[in-house]
Amino acid sequence: MSARPTLLITRKVFPEVLERLAPYFDFAANQDDDDWPRAELLARAADRDALFVTGSDRIDRELIDACPRLRMIATGTVGYNHIDLTACGERGIAVSNTPDVLTEATADMAWALLMAAARRVCESEHWLRAGKWGRWAFDQWLGADVHGTTLGIVGMGRIGSAVARRARGFDMTILYHNRSRAANEAALGARRVELETLLRESDHVVLVVPYSRETHHLIGARELAAMKPTATLVNIARGGIVDDAALVEALRAGRIVAAGLDVYENEPKLHPGLLAVPNVALTPHIGSATRSTRVGMAMLAADNLVAFATGAPLKTPVATA
Ligand code: NAP
């Protein structure tokens, strides 16, 4: 048996990250551009002490049961809804995630989607590329004001707070909804309200809560109907927090004016209606996708794995139930 722990890395990662791991692990990394099929992932993971995974790897009880040696899972994401923490806790498997390093880049992207949706950036670009721009007109591509309006942030945590800080530069009134009061609300000039109030009063709504049983379809037909017909909705959080079918219907019927989405139910497959409605800006889960941020995320996952291998405390552990 090898003296060093064995590690499976389910995605291509940056060379400097592999260099960081090399002294501590016997590792195998996916070098393909495709995910391994589920059966292959289970087979490859079966004899590993540690896994380096991402948000699209389903780390459920079946997988954990298939890996009798598994002691550590490092996910290169801040969200960990893809990992069965109860099953990990029962087996004494440690879990780490990557908070903070992606906060600012993801907040930037929330703003990119907010601006794109409000000011019809994608919609008008498609029209322009289609050769339809013949003249300038006063009433052409009228969007929604962002400056001086009310922003509702659902999930005033690390990323929500970074979104709020940016909103101050736009002279916005900031509402937020959390289960508990955010300690930084005074510094952010933000007011905590019930979800219903936030939806009713906001001109722009940004979702940045973790996905959980509690937040599944947090925004459905009823919530969309409660929003202003002039409002926009941004989901930078996780697929499944919005009922995508209900959103398609609301966008089609003009119950809200536009949306900006980075994440989807069943991604990378999209609800076909989302591809057909024009008033939605769509990006392929790239909230954290800047080079420095993605290297930072992968390196933090590696640091946690090295801590595991050397018996040091994990840098960013996730509590297992
Ligand atoms: P965080 O610091 O833990 O913030 C989450 C916030 O959501 C907290 O303020 C929490 O407050 C609130 N919250 C949790 N459950 C709630 C519920 N049921 N109802 C209302 N509020 C609730 O997390 P973060 O670092 O900001 O990240 C947030 C999420 O963004 C991640 O979990 C991840 O899924 C997503 N994300 C997406 C991308 C992307 O690429 N699109 C990138 C990074 C992160 P209370 O506990 O007081 O409720």
C-alpha cells in the first residue's frame, strides 16, 4: 500500500494546483473535457482516501458507500448542496469548501446580469447581430433604471453583502431577506424584511442563498406574481431556487420585465422555454469564472487537502451533520 493517501480529482485543474498536491498525494485527475459517467466516477473513487470534486459531482450516500476508504472531500465550490453531509458525518468523512475567495468575482457577475437584464444588453445585441438596426429612435430598447431604485437581496451573506456594497455606488435603497439579522446591515445601509415585502417593494431582486430543502423553489409562480411587473430577477445562487418553468411563464406573460440567470434546474440542460424567451440574459454558471478566482478556489481546495494529508486543521471546513 502507498504511504501517501490516494486522491481522485474529478476535473482538470490548474498545473500549479497539481504541483501543490503532488508531494502529499498519489493522485489521478480527470484530463478529459467531459465528466466521467456516474458508474465510472464510482469505480474510480472506490479505492480513494480523498476526493477533489466540484458542484456538478453528486456526492450522495451511494457514492460514499462505494468508497470504504474515503476520509476527506474537498469541493472547489462555496456551495455544498451536492454533498450528503449526513452520510459524511456518519462515516467521519471531513468536508471542505471554498468561501471568500470567490465572493467579489461572483458579486461582479451578479451585477453584470442585473445590468444586462435591466438594460436589455443581450436582447438588443442579438437584434443588432441579426442586422436589424436601421435607425436610432427615442423609444428604442427602453430598459429599467438601476441607479436610485430599490434592490432586494435574498441571502445577505458574503456574496450578498458584496452585491450590496456595489449597490451603494448606484444610490440604491437596499432591502434584504435572511433568516437572521445580518451583523453588517447598518454598515451596508440595508433593511431586513420578509421575503414577501422584498418581492413587493424591490425594482431588482438578486438571489444569493444556498440551495437547500428550504430554498427549493423559493421563487415560484406565487412569488413572481408578487413582484413588480417592472422588476428584474437575478439568480446567481443555484439552480432549483427558482422554479424555471414558472419563470419562463412569468417572462412570457410580462409578469416581470426581465431576468438574468447564471444557474438552472438540471444544468447544464436548460428549460427549453428559457432559450425561447427574449427577455432573459443567460450565462453558463460562470459566477466565479475569472482566472485568479478559479485558481484561488482550486488552490484553497488543495490547501484543505494538504491539511488533511498532514493532520493539520482544515482551512475552511464544512460542518457535517
Ligand atoms: P453565505 O455567506 O453562507 O450566505 C448565505 C446567506 O443566505 C446567509 O446570509 C444566510 O443567512 C442566507 N440564507 C440561508 N438560508 C436561507 C433561507 N432559507 N432563507 C433566507 N436566507 C437564507 O454564502 P455565500 O458565500 O454568500 O454564497 C451563497 C451561495 O451562492 C452559495 O451557497 C452558492 O450556492 C452560490 N454561489 C454561486 C456561484 C456561481 O458561480 N453562480 C458562485 C459562488 C456562490 P441566514 O443563515 O441568516 O438565513
